[in-house]
Amino acid sequence: MNSILTTNIIEITSSCKACDHCISHCPADAIAGRLGEQHHIDYSKCLNCGQCLINCPFGAIHDLSSVEQVYEALNNPALTVVVQIAPAVRVALGEEFGLAPGTNVKHKMYASLRRLGFDKVYDTEFTADLTIMEEGTELIHRVYSHLGLEGYEDKGPLPQFTSCCPAWIKYAEDNFPAILPHISSAKSPQQMFGPLAKTYLAQKLNIDPDKMVVVSVMPCTAKKYECDRPEMIASGHKDVDFVVTTRELARMIKQQHIDFLDLPDENADKFIGLSTGAATIFGATGGVMEAALRTAYEILSEEKLDKVEFEAVRGLAPVREASVDIPVKSLNTALPVNVCIVTGTQHVKDVIEDVLAGRSPYHFIEVMNCPGGCINGGGQPIRRDTY
Amino acid sequence: MSIFLEREGITRRQFFKGAGLLTITLVAGGIFAKIGIDIFKASDKYIAQRVQGLYDLDEKMALRRSHENPEVLQLYQDFLSPGSVSPVSEKAHHLLHTRYGKETAVMMDELKHHAA
């Protein structure tokens, strides 16, 4: 194992009843322990995804928390604390306040962050749109390179895998180093936001980046590991300082006695806060693919799509495939683009082996670690609803 | 053969006693099994509801394509590729792209070099 793990995020506490339920949810086979004995995590395999945590019937699994450091930063008047919030949080945060799953609380969520004392409130959806621009362009370059067009030599192999999910990235690094050149070099939306906040935004707002703290609110425990990766220092500082989960944000709102349901509707701040519907669906499995198809189709065909929905990539099955014909104006031909969507890292092995054996029919493959996508991430409200 | 002839079978009272005990055991067992199954197989209906929440929100958005986001276009114009909208520019490559596995060490050397 050539794991480059920096921090162990997930911990099984002594309340473990050794029921083995977590083992059935672990995508990486990282939990060991005999029936009747407290289980333990093999950190060389753990992806930090937290699927064990949200599915533990006894609440015996915990994640590393940075809430105290966030409070400290908020209480320090010398620091400008900016916050980004991920797409999947807005349809789950309301559950902690008694609303039904899927209720959109986007605007109250921005308001609650301001009440908590964050100086500037932004949206990770902005960098999700940016991810589509970067990752989509990279895909187009790889396709051109594959077709042998001049000026596009050595742009990287096909198919291209998405790179938004830190648990999937760690799985590939640990288990399939040969697949790494296939993964898009674009950072995840969270890690694109960090360096932009500490360069572009700091310039626009005239703030010293040394005095800026970037906090993310994420539906994910693996994002805590991602922001601690040693190479995430492109801005010259630690790009994203702290990550809190949806659950931790709800706890902070309750601790500060903010009446969440009574908050007014507010919007994100300007420069890096505006977003489109294509970024919103990043939180669902198939969403990155659909957003990429919308942009790739319109840019390559130079036509407007009448219907922006690509129903074929939607659904909850662990492995789905679709094919879209994109008329490429500059080449004067229609290009069939074969795509594949995997949700649940335990299902990706066969897809990777096909790619490595050279028999994969796909051009673009989306992989999300959690079943259903980020909306079911390890940092989301825990639901133990029974039938 | 006499053993069969001599046998009188069970009385009506014994039959009800046995049947009653059997019923209670089965019902109680069923209830405990149901509780167990519920605990270990919690409903995952919430996954579909949250996914639907995002699709509904997408439909309500004024803009629905990433390349139409005016702040993204402004970011390219002002900062990443001054004067034009060209993704994967040198600056974008430095800030927004990364490398994986063993190559991260190489990348960190480059970042330190860039800073110095």
C-alpha cells in the first residue's frame, strides 16, 4: 500500500457492539474485528468516507472535528473568515430542524452562516461550475488528442475519470496506481475554492491572505482528509483551513441558539458566490456527468440545447451507462460520447480493470464513493428511519 | 402393533395448550426478528428524496449551464486568463489542477519553487 494518508478521520469508539453492520457498508474492506470483539479500522485502507459512521446502528463511530478551531477563528477579530458550502448540504440540513429530506434550505443556510459570524458567505457551487469549465475542457482536449488532431498531442489517455470525490481518489491511489493518468487533473470544487479565495478574492476585497481563514461546510468526512493533503497549498498558504460537516453545522446553529426556521432568505456574497443549476446537481450521482454534458454539448456543437436534462445519466443504480451523440461543428461530424457513472467505490473495480485491459468502451467515467452521491455522504444527517 | 392401538392421542385441552404456546412463540419471534431487521436495514428512501430535492432546485435556477455563470466568466477575464475566457490557462493550471499518487511529491517541489 502506497497510502499517502495524512490524518485519520474516522474512529470506532468503545461503544462498538461488534455487530459487523459497518463491515457491510465499507467500500474498501477496511474494518476488521471478529463478531463480539470491538472492531477497528485499518487506516492503510480507510477512505475516510464515513459510510460506516452514518450506518452504525449504535452511533459508535465518530469523526475528527474542527469545530473548536472554527469557533476560535470566528472569535478572533483580526481574521477574515470566509465560508463555502457544498450543494448537497442544502437538501439535508433542514432534516436536523424537523424538515423532510430533500427540502431546499439554501437561502436560510446562507443566513445562518452570517448569524454564526462568518465574514463572507460563498458557495462551492461556484467552483463546481469552474470545475466543469476546467474538467470539461480537459476532456475535450483528450478526445482531440485521441483523434490525432494537431496541437493536441499528449493530452492524456481516455477514458477520463472525474476527480471530485476524495474517497475515490484515495482508493485509486492505494489500489490502482496505473489508473491515475486517467483521472482528471482538475481539483475538486472544494480545493478550487481555497486557492481562489486566498488569491483572487483577497485581491478583490483587499485582504491579506495571511489573515484569511477558509472554512468549508461539506456533506463529507473525506473532505476533512482532502483539505489536509500536503500538496493543497497552491495559494502559498493552506488552501482550505477547516472542514465542518452538515451535522456539525446544525450543531453549531443549535449551540448559538439561532432559530433556523425563522431566518430570512439571504443570498451568497459576490465575486465567487454565484452558481448555476448544473452545479447544484453535483451533489447527486450522475450530476457531474450531466453538468459536463450540458457544457460540452453546447460548446462543441455551438448550438443551444432545447432540453438541458440528460435523463439517461440519472438514477440510483450502482453502475449506469449512456451514450450521447454530440455534433462537433469544427470537425463537421457527430461524435458518439460513451459515459459511465459509478456510485459506490466497491463497484468500480471491474470498470477499472476493463480500462487497464484496453477494452473499455467509455470516454468519460464519473465515480462517487457514496451510494446516491454526496447527498448520502458521511457528514450528512444520520437517518435511522425504519420501514 | 399394539402400541398404535393403545395410544389415545392428545386431548382437546392439550391440543389448545400446544397450539397456543406455538402461536405465542412464533408471534414473539416474528416481532423480535422485525425489530432486528429494522435496526439493521434502515430505510434508504431519504436518498431518493434528497436527490429529487437537488433536481427540483436545478429546475428553478435561472441559469442551468456552467459556461453561462457570469462570475466564472469574469474570473477568467480578470484573473485566470486576462482578457479572454480560456480554461486550463497557465494560472488555472497552477491553482486549480493537481497530481496524484507518487507525483504529488514532484508537484510540491514545483509549488515551493514557484513560491521562492
